[in-house]
Amino acid sequence: MQQLSIHHLTKRYARDRWALRDFTLTLTPGVWGLLGPNGAGKTTLMRILATITRPTQGQVFWDWQDISTHPNPLRAVLGYLPQDFGVYPNLNALEFLQYIAAIKGLDRRAADRRIDELLQVLNLVDARKQPLGSYSGGMKQRIGIAQALLNDPRLLIVDEPTVGLDPEERVRFRNLLSDLSGSRIVILSTHIVSDVEAAATCIAIMNEGRLLQQAAPETLLRTVEGRVWEWVVPSTHLAAIRQNHRVSTMTRLSEGVRLRIVQEQPPSPDARSVPPSLEDAYLWAVAGSQVEVAQ
């Protein structure tokens, strides 16, 4: 079984600017959701795993080989969609994907079959001969997903992949990720909890460059059982309540605002306990790490 092992990874860009701090994680086949707020270090970690950036300290092993000294075995089986993916605006989808396939050293006939298949899956058949410069943001994102999947990768890394996708495209992509899991490792890095909730078999939560928690979704949910409360309050009280309580979500109602609050004790005798969501667990983990840092 293939394995990606991250050992004590640290990345420092300046004397006091740390992107990663002693990050350790072992990944096996399945969909891994990497959750964290903007600036948590997710993109830096993805770039190191994709052999684009070198760590300041620590090692990453793909099938027991250090990717810093032996990057080619990983690169041969890697699919990567970076957050800042760009295209050649004068090429159409077919030309662009054929160009990427050639760079990856794929056989032309096999590549053409794979391109046809991906354009169908990603709903781009009708636009395959349009210049990429005329594509919408969501269409460009789908081309990015297609190029990452060209070589049927054993390790697929996608960084904020659903940015720019409409709700139907987002559901299609989530289903695609689920279909791809099994014998390969898929890393979905995002700050959108619903994307991870729909696709991930295991979740790693990080903040400020550190790994906070790693567990199956149901295990994370158990960490906040009995700590999630629903409370309807007048809208005029909202600002004060948000200063003193950890509000997960809020919904406007005719009688006020329904708040979802994550904390140990009920915020009011009027609040009622409700089943937790993955977003509640994520908020609890990140907020707890911020308290530790402040102390």
C-alpha cells in the first residue's frame, strides 16, 4: 500500500515568519481533507508535497524515499492543481491538455483517450475548441482539474479546487474525488468545510502551520458533542453576543437571529443543545489552538 509520510516539516520564510512548524502526518489511500483558515500554511504544505518548494527542516517520504533527494518517483505519479493555476489563453482545451500530456511524457494515443474522457466528465466537450482566454473562471478551474488527472495519478493534490465553480459543478467535482479514492491518495486542501464533509474519509485540521487534529469525520464530530447550542436572540443583541461567544452560524428569523454557538456551557437558559456539525468541530479545534497561542 502506497504511503506519504511527513516528518517534522518546518518552513520558515523569515526570522519570525513561519509557514509550517513541526508538521507530522502519515497519509494512506483515501480522500484526505486538509482544513484550515487562510494563512494556516496549507498552500506551503501542498507546494512542498508537490516538490516545488523545499522545507527548512523535516522530510517527506513517498514509498520510503525522501522526495527532496529523490523527487522523480513521486513526480511520475503526481497530479497537482495549485491554487493559482494559470492557462495559455490562445490555446484551446484540446491543445492545452495535449501539451501538458506531452510534458508529462504520456503516450499520444493513450493521452487523447484520457483527454476525451476527462472533457466528458468535466462537462467541457462543447467548449473543447474554444480559446482558454474566453473561458469563465469556473471553466478554467475545470481545465485545471483535467490537467491534474491526465496521468491517472497515484497522489492527487488539489488546493482550493472549487473556487469559481457553481453549485452543480462543485457537487460533480466532489463526486469525482470520491470516485478517485480507493488505491490512491487524494489531498483536498480548502477552507470550505462543506467540500471536505462531502468527500473526505479522513480530515486533518491545521492552523498557524501546525497540525491540530487528524481523524475520521465521525471522530471529529464526537469532540464537540454536548458543546453546540442553538439560541434565538434579538438582532440588537448580536454584536455583544459575538464578542463573548463562539458563533458558528446565524440565521435571520422573523423573531430575531438564530445562533449556533460552540462552547462548553449553554450561553443562556433559553439555549438548547443540538447535534454537532463538522463545521462546529472545525471551529472548536481552530479556536482552541488560538487560545493556546495567546496563553
